[in-house]
Amino acid sequence: MNSEWFDKPGGEPVHLVEHDPSWAVQAADWMLRIKAAIGPDAASAEHIGSTAVPGLIAKPVLDLQIAVPDI
């Protein structure tokens, strides 16, 4: 991935690409970083969405779901 954004898309056309096996590695790295930032309150982190499905064509945007016991 060349860029990172954490907000809503800016209206650009949807860009689909072939599955990239590195998505799982990148997601795992982000989940570790996020859980480290949250600290012991991080209950779970999961890689969800189309990039989490091996072999599926997807938008090259990682979707992560982070759960905490109490917001």
C-alpha cells in the first residue's frame, strides 16, 4: 500500500486489485501497534472485510475491528 487514510474516501473511483498475501501481514502489524497503543484494555483485534479473504479481488484498504471491554 502506498498511502494510508483513516477518514472517509474522497469520492475517487473504486480501485480493485488482485489479492495480495501481504495484506494479512500488514493487518497483523497494525493490530499489534493498535493493541500496544491501547494497552491492556484491548480485548481483541481482527482483520475483517474483503482484504481478509484470501484470493478475493478487493479495494487495497485494510479493515480492522478493535474491541475494548468498555469505551
